[in-house]
Amino acid sequence: MADWHTTIRERDFPMLEQAECDGRALIYLDNAATTQCARPVQWALESYWRSQHANVYRGAYCLSRRAGEAVEEVRQLCAEFLGAGSGNEIIFTAGATASANLLADAFALTELRPGDLVLATEMEHHSNLLPWREACRRTGAELALAPVTGEGELDLEALDRLLERRPKLLAVTAVSNVLGTITPLEEIVSRAHRVGCAVAVDAAQAMRCALPGVDVLDCDFLYFSAHKIMGPTGVGVLYGKRAWLEKLTPPRTGGGMVRALPGMEPEYEDVPLKFEAGTLDLAGVAGLGAALEYLHAVGRRRIAAREQALLRYTEKKLRELPGLRVLGSPRRRAGCVSFTAEPLQPLDVAMLLDSQGIAVRSGSHCAIPLHARLGLSGSVRVSPAFYNTAEEIDILAAALARVLDSARKGGVLKDKANG
Ligand code: PMP
């Protein structure tokens, strides 16, 4: 009998079997950038457009009422998925980046004053860094980065020293999108809370790795995108503790978020609606709901365990290749493993792999400060998902061995020198 993941791969991700790029079969190992959309999610999107589309909240008619109920059902589903107290703590956004920007703008409006301190870490994705930099720039607050150790862990002692300065908020990733480091969130949150510092968690890379619920983490905010959990692009979630969401001023205004406008002074709707100005990506929300149901049906623990095993295997195979340097050796890793193969450039490695049908990512992965900390301008990232196979990793390792071998013999390097 076939393994569950083989069955699921064939049934729910036929494109992995059928796709070909430039005449080659595809080996898709760029799941940290985006995952393939599961067929049940595609069906939900199709069904939405076929028979459910209407704008929400504003209609007295049946179709609109139903559309509104469907959105609230997904909100509830998200709350359960995240371990949140209620759907009121779930704001729909255009994705993790939009969530971070919305939160940073709200925080800047409501909380930040000149001289305040905001912390992020050296391993943040630009999406969890630049919104905070902007918030600080606008308000005269300072942004400081908690350093990362050579192994790729967050330096907790250095973080403690920064926390002594009583920052207002710490923006931290749950899983690094370069090193795969799983940060010790419960520890970080408890240290931050001791000094009254709020914690915003970027969970973009963490939703397939059995992250504890927000009720356990006790973080104040958390965000993620649907497209990294087999859902559609353009939709995501900002979770916030209710007390925080009630306190924060919405930075975006428009339709659907005020209940009255006496003398042009808006009276905002209750949370979460006050943060959802304008029409949501309603099909996207339906797709997000379908993605959460899909993860639940396949089994979150099963997915996490399978991805852990594949990642360990990937790291082992990469470490066996002479001339290849795996970045970091964090105690707990999820999602991806990155490497360099100097003097080959990451882009060259990725293009040589592409010529053999293997899709991996190269560059800074929107984490320039982290690469700078490691003395690099970029790396190659391999990120398997549960639908990948050990055979695909073997093919990757063999292809890399050939690339490294030909570089050693001067082939690739000589071509580069000449070109
Ligand atoms: N944070 C991390 C850690 C990520 O990996 C990504 C996506 N690469 C984002 C944030 C941004 O996600 P999105 O582009 O879906 O907004």
C-alpha cells in the first residue's frame, strides 16, 4: 500500500506529477516561498466564484447574508486553528506582510512616541522588519535588532540586555525563512512580558510545523499567509489579543469599519471589523478556510512530522557534499535549509539545478541583515513540504554533486571566469 503522503501527493497535488518546465519534470523544493495549492482548496475557490459570490455585511438579501456567514465561519476556524479566544481576535489581511504593516502602523499611531524602543531580530524577513523600521522612523522611536549566534540561534542573553531598556514591542519570527531556526517563543514571550514588552510573532513559515497555539505562546500578535499552507495568495491573518485590538487605533479607514459618523468623527465598529476597511478578498477568505480544513483533515502533526523527517534527510544529504556549506546548525529546524557553495554564486547554483528541473530559491530571501551577519550576500535555499519525496532529495543531492564536481574540475568556474 502506498504511503499516505504518496496518496495525497497524487490525489491533491497532481501538478507535482504532471508539471513540466521547458520539457523537464518538475521537482518543486521552494515551499518556503509558496506551497502548491491543494485541489480541495482550488475546488473551494471555484465553488465560491460559481455560486457564493456577493459582498458581505451590507446586504439584506440571502446571498450576501450567506457570504457574511461564510466569512465569520472562516474567522472562527482561524481562531480555533490558532488557539485564539474568539473570532474577534482574527483580522483578515492580504497576507503576512500586510498584517505586519497594519499592526506596525496601528502601533505607531497609538503607542509609539519619540525615544521609545522597538526590537526586532537579525533573522527577520524584511516583511517583519521594514514595517517596524517605518513605524519607528515616523514616530521618532528607535529600532534595535537582537543578534543571532553563529549557530543561527537567537542570542537570548543579548536579547535580555536589550529588554532591560524596556522596549514597547518585540517583532520576532517563529521560524527563520533562511536558517529554518525555530525560535523559543514561549521563553522569549515570557522574558519580554516581564518588562512589559508586547510580542508580535511572524508565523509565516511556522503554520505547517505544529506551532503551539497563541493561548500557549501568550504572544500579543501573530500573523501568517494562506499561500504557505496550500491556500491561495493574497490573503492572510493578523491575530491580536482582544484587549490590544480594542486599544489600537485603526490606521486604514474606509467602508465597513465605522458604525456612525457624527460630525465626521468616526465611531469605529467593534474588533475585528474596525481593522478591515473596504471589501475583503472574499474568495481568498474562502480559500483560506478550505486550506485550514485541509491541514486539519491531513493532520497537522502528521504534516509536521513528515516535514521534519524530510528536512533532516535533506540536511544530512547536503552536509555529505564536499564544498557545500550549510548555514547554521540550530537546535530545532523547520521548513528549510540553506547553503552556499563558494566560489559558485547562489544564482548560478539555482540556475544549474533549474536546468535539471529542480526548483530551489537563491538570493537573500528578503533577509539581507541575516546574510550580512553571516558575511554573505545570498544563499541557496531548499524547502521541502510534506508532499515531496526522499527520492526528490536524492535527485537534488546527485545534481548538486555534479554541479560541485564540475566546478572543482574547472568547468563551471572556468566558464564563469571566461564569461
Ligand atoms: N515572513 C516570513 C518569515 C516569510 O518567509 C515571508 C514570505 N517569504 C513573509 C513574512 C511574507 O509573506 P507574504 O509575502 O505572504 O506577505
